[in-house]
Amino acid sequence: MVDRRTEDTDAQSSTPVRRCASADPGRARIDEALRLLSHHRRRDVLYYLADHDLASLDALATTVVCRETGVSSERVDAAERDPVLVDLYHNHVPKLADCGLVEYDRRSGAIRWSASTPVETLLECSRELEGEIDHSERRS
């Protein structure tokens, strides 16, 4: 019997996360896309890049803070933006770049969207769902 489980470490804790490897490459691609979209900061980065194609790390960090706090970009200060910028730089942007969803030029700081059909489809579904959740929360 073959053990198809693989271990990885969750980025927010040191607890090993067990993943089952799929024999079907299509299912594996969907699993990877869902894993990449599982964190709201990665989704926010991809939402922004899907609309703008190109961004700086500062612009992405500001956008993420705005979505997390509900304030306008003019009201975001360095104390709020810098921890998010560090998290994007060290954690989320490299994950997106490693799987080919974004191109990241460390020298210029430019981050560019690299389309991927399964991720694009899931991202649009996520955006719609988050919009519905935001809308229903505002009505409550």
C-alpha cells in the first residue's frame, strides 16, 4: 500500500499539515489553487492584480490594510502598513511567485499578474462570495 500523504507546515504555526497527494493532475491543480487562495491576503493581492496587472509591494500592502480595516488608503499609516508589507514580502508574494501566479521583480519591486485559468475561475468565485458576505454584513 502506498502512503500518499505529504507533510507541510502551516505558515501561521509550526503544526504539520497533512495533505493527500492526488493521482489525478487536474485535481492536484485545483487543490493547489484552493490552497493558494485560502489566505485572505493572497486573495486581496490577486484581486488587485487582476484589476491592475502591475503593482508595487507598497501599493499591495496599502490595499490589504484598507480591506482589513475598512479605511481609505489616505488614512493608512506606516504603523499599519509595515507589518502587512513584511508579511507580503516574506510570505504571500513568494508563495504566489513560486507557483507562477505572479512575477516578482525584487530589484524594481514590481509585481505582475500571471494568469492561470483554474485560479482565475476560483478567484472570481471567491470575489463574488466575499462581496455577498460584505453586503449582508453591512445590512445587519
